[in-house]
Amino acid sequence: MFPELLSTKLITIHTLWIFVAIAVIVTTIIGINFAKAYGLKIQFISDNSLLMILSGLVGGRILGVAENYYAYFYEFSFESLIKTLYVWDQNISAIGFVLGMLIYLYYICKKNERDIFKWLDALSPALLIGFAIGHLGEFFAGINYGKETGLPWGVNFESPAIKYAVPIHPTQIYAFLYTVALVAFIIWLSK
């Protein structure tokens, strides 16, 4: 589709990372609003935000490497081990990022005697909306696609990286739709 929005000799702006940035901003704004609605103090999160983000990066990288271990450990060497630290290769799992943040959130809630379940109730719709935006980014970047299909909504991705030349399932759009439906259901339950 559109894996790159802009590419010059100096810089390449990847579509996926624009959507990730939008997702982070939207998730933050919605998360703050939900936390306030639940009567939670935003200061608690903002005081711990740097370590929470670092925990997310560590979790995202660990899961990203685990999911693609063959790309890092095709041979066992010191160099292969060092490559796992190259976070600039864009292999950070969104789910691992959230898990890393949640582990740290659990730790600080336990340490400060806060109710983690209130925080999870407040933040889960925002995180899911962030995932939905990320799924749109995956679609436009032409990654995480499905198998070939004869269904009328199958899509063709014009990319040498995609092994199918026939219409394929837009699994990113499926994921977007069920994530939005899940957010709507969670909001409906909370009323």
C-alpha cells in the first residue's frame, strides 16, 4: 500500500510509525480522560511515566525478538546477542510494550497501595483504541496481512515483500473492526 510516506536521501518517514505516533497521542489523551472519569490521580502515572515507557520498550523488544528469534539467533555468537539490543531495527512488539508497561504498573500500584483494577478499567479502552489505530497503520504499511482469498473484499498489495499476487485477506482491517467493537462493548459495560 503505502509503506513510506516520504523518502529522501536524508530521511524516510514510514507510514506505520506515523500511525504509531498518532496512536500514542490519542491513547494518552483518552487514557487521561478515562482516568479522570474514574477519579484517579494522573500525577501518579506522570510521576512514573519515564520508567513505565522504558519498561514498555524492554517488554516490547523482548517479545519482538522472541517472535522473530530466527532473525537474531541463526547462529549462536556474541554478535547475534548484541543484535538483540538494536532497537532501531523497528522490531518492537506492541503487545510486549503493553505487557512491559502493565508489569511496571502492577509494581508501582503494589508499592504505593493503589487499586490496579481501577487503573486497568480506566486505561483498557484507551489502549485498545491505540491498537485499532496501529492496525490501520499495518494495513497502509502492507504488513501483517492474511492468506489468499476469493472473497470480494480481498485486497492486492503491490509490494515485492508480499508473497501473494492474488487478493488476500485484509486481516489488519478485521483486527481494526473487532478492536473497535471491543472498545464499544467495554464502554457499554462501564455505563
